[in-house]
Amino acid sequence: MLTLFLTVALVHIVALMSPGPDFFFVSQTAVSRSRKEAMMGVLGITLA
């Protein structure tokens, strides 16, 4: 039972640490456009 819990916990931690599509969207927007547009993207992601 403890082994199952530790396995699920490890998988969950790895999933939380991996960047998602929102990270790539904001990073690409900040690099290719402007910081203001990236912040607007963050605001949109937060409110969605």
C-alpha cells in the first residue's frame, strides 16, 4: 500500500513540475512581442 502511494505521489510531483502549454505561450509571447502582451496573455489565462 505504501509503495502504491509513493508511486502515485512521485508521478504527481513530476506532472506538477513539467511546464504546460500556458508556459510556452507566455514565454513565446514575451520573447516575440512585448512584455505587456505577455502580461495580457497571463491575465487571460488566469481569468479563463
